[in-house]
Amino acid sequence: MDDQTLGPVTLPLEDCIDLHPFAPRDVPAVVEEYLLAAQAAGLREVRLIHGRGTGVQRARVQSLLSRLPCVVRAYEAPAERGGWGATIVELWEITPNLS
């Protein structure tokens, strides 16, 4: 069997990301990179699925969101979009530099 190193996998950008597959230590970097890519793609609202559990992951995600300049606001998703197991994030629109 060949010892091949696989590179990163590129996934299509959607308005929702499920954080369950990621190791907890990787979640902050994943969230920040995802939000910047979403903002660059023109998305104004996305949903982060962090799960219900004990609330530790939700608290970490929401703490991170409060420090990111691309975030307008973040709030618990309505019941039909995941309730307290997901967070809705509104992103600032990137305005073109016309100078």
C-alpha cells in the first residue's frame, strides 16, 4: 500500500455547517475560517450546528463569535432550525473599496 499524504478536502460552501465532525480543539479555527469564507461569498446569514449536549460547545462558539469582527450578531436558532442546538450568525456585508 502506498504511503500517500492526502491534502485538505474542499467542500462546497453552504449556509450551514455541522460542527459535530470536528475535534473540539479545531472548532474555533473551523468556525472562523467558515465565517470568513461565507462572508467573502456574500452570505449574510449562516447557521452553526454545535449540538445540544451540555452546552459547553455552544458556549465556546458563542464566546468566539462575540470577538469576530465579521459578526453583526449571533443568536439561538428558532426551534425549526435547531433551537438551542444551533446558532444563527449574521455577517457584515463586505463593501467593495471604490477608491
